[in-house]
Amino acid sequence: MQQLPIFLRLQGRPCLVVGGGPVAARKAELLVAAGALTRVVAEHIGAALGAWAATADGVVLEQRRYESRDLLGVVLVIAATDRPEVNAAISAEARARGIPINVVDAPELCDFFMPSIVDRDPVVVAVGTGGASPVLARLTRARLEAVLHPQLGRLADFAGRMRGPVAAAFPELGPRRRVWEQVFDGELAEQVLAGDSEGAERRLRQQLAGDAVALRPVVSLIATGDGDPERLSLGALRRLGAAEVVLHDAAIPAAIVALARRDAERRLLPTSAVTPGDLAPLWTELASHLSEGVRLGVLICGDPFASVQGLPLPAEARAGAQWELLRPAP
């Protein structure tokens, strides 16, 4: 990772855009959408920028040449003129004052890069390439647009309203996180996405008040196919990303194991032939975790319901048998 992706709070803070063309207009629109007090300075104001600014709140146009004093008091600068020498001068002056600067089409002059954005407010996904290929970032964003539910932001709003009640019912971080994972992966989430947030909120409050929220263990057998992470199914990626404990052996490519969530516990299984008795302590430990509602992911080479090739389990411990072995004691 060559840059640190962050989200800036710009509401009510002064930002500067230098340039009056279509690119400058797009950058100014993004800043205004984020709540920034945006000032645009340009010798020539393009038609698109002028038309948008005439009806937008939070933007001021100044048709004149850029001056060093324009940097006074601003917290962020975007240079988007059609004159490279002007952009370079703005970059040098902004950096000298410690003001983050983005120069369009000049990565070497930038302190930050404008990502390609998937907006499901308040859920925002930003895709960047470090300025290397904006086109690639845009194409990646288009793929994410097709995958993410158009009303995903409703879930975030719902979670914000219910954060306090859930925290009161589950004060410990681990169980509380598992509750939210069950909510986001169950009927309540579907109800919210369908537009009935109030009904979902009533149901969850009733469950919390009646101590009806049970932490259900989840065991996922995740097929890795031919080992190419690019060909993992969306379902496999989702289950792998949700697992708190991931079991795998040396035959599973490291690139696939790395796709697990960062805080997941990764358990490397032995590569030599073993008997059910050899694995009994492991299953006992995992059963204890599962009784607490932990989500377990078992990475399997190929098709987990056809073979356990690569996983050091006895031949009879195919998919169905693994579920029985991992079932917590009543």
C-alpha cells in the first residue's frame, strides 16, 4: 500500500479550486457535496462551471488570475488549470504551507489523489490507483456499482440508530460485532433494504428487550476452486470476509488466505496424514468458540462437497461430516 486511504471531514471548511474548465467543475462539485466551503479561482470560467455554480450553495466563483494569497486559510487545494507551470507553482506554494494539494494529471505534484467513488450515502467506497490510471479506477468502480445494493446506505442509517441499544445489550465487543454481522446477513437487513427500516427497528428492539437475540454459530466450507483468487465466487468472498477463524492448510494459496478479514485468526492445519483422534483437540477448541457464536471458515481445495483434497482430514470427514465434527455440544 503506497498511500493511506482516509476520509476527510470538510463540512464548513474552506477549500480552493484553481481552474475553470470541466475538470475543475467536477472537482468543485465533489467538494461542495462533501459540505466544503468551496472557492473557485480562474481566469476563464467555463460554461459548465458557471451554470452549475449559479444554482449551487457553498461555492464562490472569482474570475481572475490565481495569487499566492488565495491559499490563506484554506485546508485543501485542487489545481486544475490547463497551464502546467501554474499548476506546478500552486503545488510548490501549497506544500510549503503544509496544505494538501491535488494537481490534475500530475501525480508527482500531488499530496493526495481524488478516487473514483461509489456513493451509497452514508456508505462511501473510494477506488484509487495512486494516480497511475484513473480509467482503471473508474472501471473498478463500475464493477462495484453493479454489486453493491443501491439502498445500502439505509443499513448504515439503521445501524446508527440502533448502535446504542445493541451496545447496551451486548457490552463486550466480540459478541456485539457478531450480533451486527447476523443483522446485516439476515432478514432484518432485507427488511431495511426493502424500505421498512421502522419495522426492522421495532423487531430488533423487541428482540433485545426480550433477550431473543441468539448468537448463532456459522461454519462455512469455502471452495477455492483452482486456487486463483480472481475466480472465487462472490459468495465465497463474502463468507471468507465474515469468518473470525479461518482454517486452511499449506495447499491453499497465500493470496486467498490474505482475503480474510484482517482481524481473523488464521489456523494452519498440518499437512501430513492424520487420524480423527489427532484432530480431536482442535475440534474441541473450535466447538467452544462456536458455542459463543464465532464464525468459522474452512478453506477447501476444489469443491468441498465432492472432495477434501488438500485438507488433512480422514476420508469419511467430507462436507457433511465436517459440519457434525464442528457442531458445538448441546
